[in-house]
Amino acid sequence: GHLAYLRNRDVPGVIGHVGTVLGENSINIANFSLGRQNGPAKAGEVMEAVALVETDGEVPQTVLDQLKRNPAVLVARSVEFSL
């Protein structure tokens, strides 16, 4: 299947940003899994989160670039698994 891998700062609005960008590009989300670290590395630091977004089709580089325009998104990559 097709996956988008994202690493981001754990702040409000990132999930909405991902959904909006994918929707505006007619990319349907099949599954969205999110996890975050247990605690900040240092006092006062913002925690990080990881998202795996399964989509019905490939997420092109142009869309990954749009996702990275949000300053909270640190990494956005497309992953494809074939059987």
C-alpha cells in the first residue's frame, strides 16, 4: 500500500493540516495512525510525534512539499509497500 510518513512537533493543528493538504489534492486517507514520545527530551521542549497515513494512492513529492510548509512538520516522506 501507499503510506506517508511524517515526523512533527506535537502541537495543535498538524492533523488538520495533513487532512486539508491531502484533501485539496484529492488524496483519500484510508488510515491515520499517530503516536508521540512519552515526554520531552529536555524541560520546556516540545514533544515530537510520528504519523503513518495510509492513502488510496501515492503521495507525490509536490504534496509532501506542501505538508512541509507547516513549520511543525519536520519530515514528510512517501513509502510504498508491494507484495
